[in-house]
Amino acid sequence: MKNDKVIIKTLINNNRMSTQELLQLITSKIADGYTDFEIDACGQHNIGGSVWAKNRNENLNFKIKNPGQRVGAMALSGTKIVVDGSAPADVGWLNSGAEIIVKGDCGDTAAHCAAGGKIYVDGRVGARSGALMKHDPKFENPEFWVLKNTGSFAFEFMGGGIAVVCGYDCDNLKSVLGSRSCVGMVGGTIYVRGPIDDISGSVQIINLDDSDIKFLKEGLNIFLSKINKIELFEKLTIFSHWRKIVSLSPDIKEKKISVAEFRKNNWIEGGIFGDFVHDDFIVYSMPATADGRVHIPKWNKENCIDCKICLNNCPQNAIEEINKEYCSDSRKCIGCGICEAVCPKNCWTITSNRCEIT
């Protein structure tokens, strides 16, 4: 381990270091034993990600200004990243154990797919932040702390982990979670302070219990210390202002409707391509055969040289040779078009299997 801090400036005399050059430089310094980095970036991507964990035994520390996307993407435990200011999309994407502190706002998809570690944001986060968070019981819960509010579609398909949205300075908002939050959420816990609106029917909003209050008290003290806002502790620990969001158990969730029902009753009238094709509202399996195929192959014997390439390459074994003529068995064919692609004489033609409006 070397005690010297590596200071990297990525814009010198108007010459910008590329992302690849920056990552290679950091990798070489880590190989030399350096663990502390101060990076004056210029939009380079992936700073502080999992590559830094390769073949090293020491903890790594990054202080970053002006980063590009994916700060701390796939970063592992033992990595600490402090962003001095705001950061664009994908902060902590697939975080696997790093501590990431952003002293400003985050763009879209912060903590997207996070599976470990802790992310602290001194500001707002954009759309789809916290989406697909998950938890492996062998490891500690991932945590995602946000001082202000989130953009729309936050926490969709969340499967585990803990998120805390403090709603600070958000009194004028209709919802501190934006619109259409928690769609498809099946696990995890979200603590929210402030107004909540336009939230998915797959979750329930409940009051805190004693264990929730204990967790928030301890966690808020750490969070506010990390972002140098400890003076907000008293205001943010009025727990009557907080609620907890968890997913509904499967037995009380809304009744599912079929795809056909959704297309008839909830989707765009006449279908999304209703001006061009007639929608029969039949739902076919994927991949479909027979009448369910989107395309069907037709064979023309005029140029055929009987090479059997189509017969030997059909993934469904749908092509048959009868009296030196070829045809496709509709019970097996899925209309994939491989026969047309491999034929050296263009004997196969793929045509539409949908009726057009006349």
C-alpha cells in the first residue's frame, strides 16, 4: 500500500483524456500499490467500478469531480467513492458493496439493480432510480438514501433492499416519488417522508413500527453525517411524517387480466398499428406456428439446385422434400426466415401472414 494520493487531471490544454485512457491509468496505478485517487474528470464513464477490485487486497478510495455515467457501476466492497457535486445517470448501477456518496443530484437510474453496499445522495435522483434493487440473503441489504425526491417510475420491479427518500425541501411536490412509482415491486422496503401519489396498486403504504423508527434514527445519523447535513437530523426525525412502502402479498394483489383482455379494454383503440393492420386480438404463444406466425415462407422451384441447404439449416425441421419439391410444414414452422437467408438461389420468399386493411 502506498500512502501517496494519485491526482489525475483529465483535461490539460484543452486535450481531454478518453475514458479508456483514464481507466487504464487508474488500473496501472492500482497495480503499483496506490489506493487513493483524486480525479478531476471530464465526463469519463465507469470511474470506480468493479475493475478496480481485480487482484487487489487494499481498500480503494476515489474522490471525483465532473464524472460521466455509471460512477461506481458494479463496484465491490472495500471501495469508497465520493462525488464532489452532481453526477449523471447510472450512479451505483449494479452496486455490489461499495459506499458511494454523491454531494449533489443524480441523473436517471441511480442505484439501478443495486445488490449491495450503500449509496448516499445529497439531493434528488432521476427516473427509474432504485429500479430492480435486489437482496441476496448471504449478504447485507443494499441501502439507497436520498435527501430530496425521486423522478418517475422509481423502484419499479424492486425485489429487495432498503430505500429511504427523505423528501427534504419538497413541500411543493404532489409526490416525492414522482409518478407511477413501485410498478411491479415484489420485495424490499421503501421509507418515505412527504406526500405520496400515483403509486402502483401492487404495494401498500403503512405506518412505521418501533423497529422502523430505530433503523431510521441510526441510519439518518450516518447519512446526514456523510453528506455534511447533520443539522437536519431533528427535522427529519419527526416520524409522524414518515410512511413505509412494502409489496402486497400475492394473495391480496389485484386480479390479473389476460393479455387479450388488456388489449381489448386498456390498450389503444384498434391496436397500436390499427391504421395499417387488422388486430384479431388472438394471443399466440411465442414462437408461434401455423396461423400464429407473423411471417410464412413460400418456395419457388424455378432456381432450385437441390442443394438441401434450407432443409439442413431449418431450426424447427419444418422443411420437407416431396418428389424433389420443397415445402414448409406449418405445424412446425415459426416463420423465422432462415430458409430465405441461407438459400443461394433465392428460392424462398418470406411474406406477411397478417391481413392488411383495405
